[in-house]
Amino acid sequence: MNTTLDQIATRIIKEQELIIGPIAWQEAGHVPELMLDDHTAVQISSSAPDPKMVIDQLVGRYERLFGRASREACKEAVASLLADLSPGEIPSTLAA
């Protein structure tokens, strides 16, 4: 099942890939509880205690490498998906 958070993770990685290339997928591969399938499908593990934290870790990896602009790129990439979530469902790194 592809949840909204799975879609958010996918969109973040693909947006970062446009900016930094395949390194985006390598960095995503270092996030525990994030399952990558052949650079096309992304899923947050059902065993993740808090799926929002997985998104926060993903955004954090990019931000550590490339700074605040990277976080803003992530927010812009998923803005339309965030509109469907309640404020409590939005990962803290993507909150306004």
C-alpha cells in the first residue's frame, strides 16, 4: 500500500535526484526504515515506530549535505501532497 508519506518520500528523493543526481538515492539508502526498490518505488517500513520521523531523517540527510536550500526544495516538491494532511500528520521538517 502506497501511503501519502510513501509518496512524499518518493517525491523528495526524485526532486533531489534532479538537483544532485544518483547521490540522492545513495543518501536515501542510509535512512533506516526506508525501503528503496530499484530507484523507482519508495516505501516506509511498516515496522517504523513513527513514519514522520523517517521523512525527517531523509530531509535531514539532504540538508546536512547541501544546507537549508535543500530542505526548501523538499518542501516545494511535496507542497501539493502536504495539503491533504492535517497539521499533526506533517513531518516537522516539512511544516511551514
